[in-house]
Amino acid sequence: MVAYWSSGATGWTTGLAVPLTAVDAPITGVLRQIAGPAAFLLPASGLAARFTARRIEGALPIFWHHVTKAKDEAIELSTAP
């Protein structure tokens, strides 16, 4: 059994595989097997989200400058005789 989760914001995909023998096992056995990978994936996904947010926040002032400059140029061109 494999479960995938894809983030539209980052394009990252997380996969989790559980052996088929665990499917017929009691739910507590399955949860114990999932707990190990989940304990790793949760902090890893948090770090990935933080890294992505920092990269986006760093680019926003540059993007905002270009948008403002383009807007000013459009106003200037539309008011020119």
C-alpha cells in the first residue's frame, strides 16, 4: 500500500510504503510501522516549507520593484502626447 501527497506550492511529493503483510495486521501494528517514516517526514517537510518560503520572500522585493517600474512606465506611455 502506497500513499502519495503532492504539494502544489512546492512540487514536492511524499511517499509512504507499508508492507502488504501489515495490511492484514491489527491497526496498532500498522501505526507502529508508519510512525518511524512519519517521524522523519514531518520535520523534513517542515524544513522544506521553510526553505521554500524564504526563497519566495527573498524574491518578492525584486518582483515588486519590476511590477512598480512597469506600472510607472505604462502610466507614462499612456499620458504621452
